[in-house]
Amino acid sequence: MSEKLDVIIVGGGPCGLACAVAARRHGLSHLILEKGAFLNTLVNFPETMTFFSAAELLEIGGIPFSLPHLRPTRAEGIAYFQKVAQRENVRMRTYEPVTEVTGRFGDFLVKSVDRTGRQREYRSRAVVMATGYYDHPRPLGVPGEELDHVKHYYDKPYLYFRQKVIVIGARNSAAQVALELIRYGADVTIVHRGPGVSDRVKAWIRPELDARLRDGRIKAYFNTVVERIERDKVHLAQRADGQGGTGIRRFTLPADFVLAMTGYQPNHSHLAALGVDIDPESGAPVYDEETMETNVPGVYLAGVAAGGYEPNILMIENGRFHGPKIAAHLARRLGRA
């Protein structure tokens, strides 16, 4: 592509879409480069997923997301964001992973590989990293994690009928997965390193989870970590402190499947290569919250790309506002305001 764009957006999720919409409305030429399908993370979410956020908190560019119920399903979310992209005439290239980003403000070179294997190059005045984090699950780091019955992604409940399933974690995703699995006939046990269910579990999920823990339909082992996974069992270590004793109790549980709902982490390799500073404690890139620009002029962050070891503090409902900040700042800098 010989045309120099005002901004290239790396990542075609909802926050990347919000950047493209804001850029177009500020008169900035743009292009989204997405390594998978448009909305790749949502496309790969479980078929039965429901958003944690209400529909109105997912709206982009003031385009209404109207539903007869509060929280959209995965299919409804995908349909809405596709409608926004079509209505706003968003430019994008999908199934085209970015391999390298170099340059400086006013002249960035972005290299990619399209689905035919052809090497492509684009030039832009600025770059937005809206890469999300769903492709990089947080590993357990234990022997047996590589076995094919151990999954960091939950797909569909029908696979687990009458199967013994260990769900690792006790935050929102783990809670939602555990509850759905028992509805579809699985034998579910939660294993969590913390002392109990996370305080971050959403208010509309927590009562049902607590009830299923009380009646024993979901079993749970807290203060417990996985030490090793075998094909038919999981080896666990439980801290006895807080339960009237001290020390470690080691035991095994049978398991047909292990679902490690341990969260995900962003990949900051492109940012580091560009010279963006990464805070060693939080793991978050350094950026200006008013403009979303990093310490490298012309390099911006959107969505959970701005997060670190706790990227869940940045979701669609607040990440969607990054695009307007970026576009306004870039338009002023380029004299387009």
C-alpha cells in the first residue's frame, strides 16, 4: 500500500473498532489489521456466553445497542459490532497478523503477512495497539498442563456431560463456567489458590454460585494449588492454615477434564520493540491517561493493551472510550481538529 495512513490500528476487537470509528469521524484515514476474524476474541468465546456488561455499556460511537433484556449474548454482541463497522464504513484487513512495527511519529512502518502468505507493508503517521489479551492464557506452570484434556479456553457445555471436571479459579469466568457445566450434567469441582470465591464475582452470579456450593452440587477446595496433572487425575496441595491447623495436605482428585480459568495476559512484544516503557511491578505500559499515548510519540494504547498483570480492570465498557481520546489527540497533532 503506497498511501500513508493517519493511523493503523493493530487489533480488530471492540476497542479497536471504537478507535476506527473515532478516527473516521475526526477525518483521519485508518486501517485495522487483525490476525484472525473481525472480533476474533468474541468469535472464539463459548457459544452460550453472555456478556457481563449491560448492552448500553457496550455501545460504540453513540450507536444504540437496544435489546429487550439487559445483557447481550455472544451472538447479539457480534451482530451489534458488525453493524457498527458496516454503518461507519470501517476499513480493515482480517486474517493478517502484524509481524513488526518500526519507525517514529509521522512515519511508522507496519509489516504483516496476509492469509496467502504474502508479506505486506503499510505506512502510517501513528499506531494504535488494541491487541487484547485473550490469545495469551496465564499458564499454570505445572507438569501435565500440555495434555489434551487440559484447556485454558471453555468452548461448549455439551462436551462435559457426566464427566468429572476440575475448574481452576474462582473469579467471574470460572464461576460462570462451573454453573453452566452443572446445568449440563457435569460433575464439577472448583480448585482455587485463594481462601474463597473472589470478591470480584458479579453480583448476579454470586448468589447462585454460593447456593450450589452450599448444596454440594459444586464442590470446592480453596487455599489449594495444582502440583501435577495426569490423564485421569489431578495432584493438589492444600494449605491447612485458616482451617484449624498448619502445613500442607497433598491429595489427588479424579478428573476427565481440567479447565484452567486462570485468566489471560497481554503480549507487549511490539510495544517493547518500539521502546515503550513497561512498568516492572504492574506489567503495564507507560501512557498518558488523557490521550492514551505512550512515552513513544505516535504510539497509542486501546483496551486491555493498556493493562498489565491485571488486564481485567480494562474491559469493553471502559476501553471503548479510549478511541475518542486517541482520535482527538491525533487530530490536534496533525492539524485536523
